[in-house]
Amino acid sequence: MDYLHFALGSVLLATVVVDLLWTTIWVEGGAGPLTSRLLAWAWSGFRRIGDRNSRLLTLSGPLCLVIGLTVWISLLWAGWTLIFASADSAIIDTIDGGPVSWLDRLYFTGYTIFTLGNGDFAPRDGIWQFVTTLATASGMLFVTLSVTYVLSVLDAVTQKRSFASNVSGLGTRSAEILRTSWDGDEFRGLDVPLNELTSQLNVLTENHKAYPILHYFHSRQSDRAPVTSIAILDDALTLLRFGVPESDRPSDTIVKNARMSVHSYLGTVHETFIEPADRSPPDPALDSLREAGIPTVSNEEFAASLSDLTERRRTVLGLVESDVREWPSLDGRRPGS
């Protein structure tokens, strides 16, 4: 037996099995060590080649998914090929009875792990029959988990874009959300949308924990980009919580709950994907609210509150820039209004 081939094959199999199980079924674990590094390198390459208007970035998520699956297949296939190559007598030619080449071993391993059952080659009686059964089982495990994982990721991408669309439906700027919900006396009808967005954001946070590859699905349209929507939503909540007097804003419980959901999301992506920017984003202006007749606190009081949110706001800016986007405009009006 060639112990070098056997050891190398075993290492490759252990690597791919651990990474596959880690990525697909360990919800709290995020992506496996191999997958997380691979995705980060791929995304870094896409960012260097493309820009915010490039179609390449819109393909980054699907391509990262394909790259990850390809690496898993390659490692699984290569690992079992090396295992079967560790002994000259592991595989026999059932047709010609001649020597088995490397190409033959690759072919046998391929149709074994993908359960094609061609039968041109067969394992020798004894331990190699058991090894072939393990190879077939690993192939079935790979196919089952991979298909389930892909379908779950695509469903999470849909939910991610739905959240962004719901935020942009309220307003494309933070001040606009408050202006359109103000009826002259109170913020009418804002409680229900905030509750719904909070629930959706909580789901999005859990999806990012379970499927870190979601971060690499880039939308060409800003109104479908969750990172932009989160920046808009967080600024709107900041205006509500610190820019509007307590007697005039919606329920503090709803606002605080929504802000906590944003905080949880930022904590999740900060652990894996982003670093806070080295500067703060532009401060949300109170002037736009005052023009709509919305009561506000003084500029000094609002500025003091913002100074306590520096790290949080830098993290949001880092999130926006990590998706190759610019900070949303401060203008609270829709174009043409």
C-alpha cells in the first residue's frame, strides 16, 4: 500500500466533509473554514475587477456558490481517487482484466460517488468493497446536502430582496420615511410597518448566520440592496429616537425593538464580513423634518446623541461600502417631488 496517497486522500476527504457539514447544517457556525476563505477571496477579486455598475458584481453571489460547490466536488473526487490509488489491487477491470490506470481510477471514483453504477470497473473483494460503499454514501450525502443548501440560499436571497423592497416602499431616504408618515399631529400608520420590518430583519439576521454566502449576492438596483435599506432604516430610527421629542414619536418599545434588530444584524455581519469605516457617515439632518412641520429637538441635543452612536454609524457605513455602494443621499424627497 502507498501510505502517502492514502494519507493525502484521507486529509482531503476529512477537509471536505468537515467543511461541507459545517457550512450546510451548523446554523450558528457560519461557513466552514475552507468555504469562508474561498468566498472572501472570490469576492475580493470581483470587487477589484468590477464596480458598482458592473454586471459582474450581480453575478458574484451565484459564481461564489458555484465555486464553492466545485471545490467540494473536486476535493471529494480527488480524495477518493487517492484512496483507491493507494493500492494497486483496489480496483479490477471487469472487461479487459488489464492494469488500472490513473484515468481509470478517476473514472471509477466519479461514477461511484455520483452513484452511476456503470460497472466497467469493480472493487476487489474484501475491504475495498466496504470502501466503495463509503464513497457512494459520501456522494449521496454531498448531493443531498448541496441541493438542500442551494435551495435554502436562493430562498434566503428572495427574502433579503423582499426586505429591501419593503424599506424602499416606505421611502428611499431616512427623512422621507418620517415625512410621509407624519399627518400633521402624529406619525400615523408607522407602527405596523416598523414591526413588519423588524420581523423581516430578524429573519435576515438568522439567514446570514446560517448562509454567510448571502453577503455576496449583490443587487444592481439600490432599492433591492439590503445594505442600503438598512442604512436608510437605521438613520430613520435615529431621527425618530433622538431627533423627535418623546411626546411626538411612536411607541418607544417599537422603535427600540427595531433599533435592536439593526444592532443584531450589524453584529452578525461585523463578525465575518465588515469592519467599521474610519469615519462617520453624514449626519441625518433635522431641517427636512422641520420643513414638514415635524417637531424636533435642538441641533445641539441631537448632535450630542449622535456622538454616542459613532461606532454604530461607522459600522453601518462600513457595511454600505463593503457592498461597493455610496451612502444614501440626505435629501428626504423623491426625485421630481
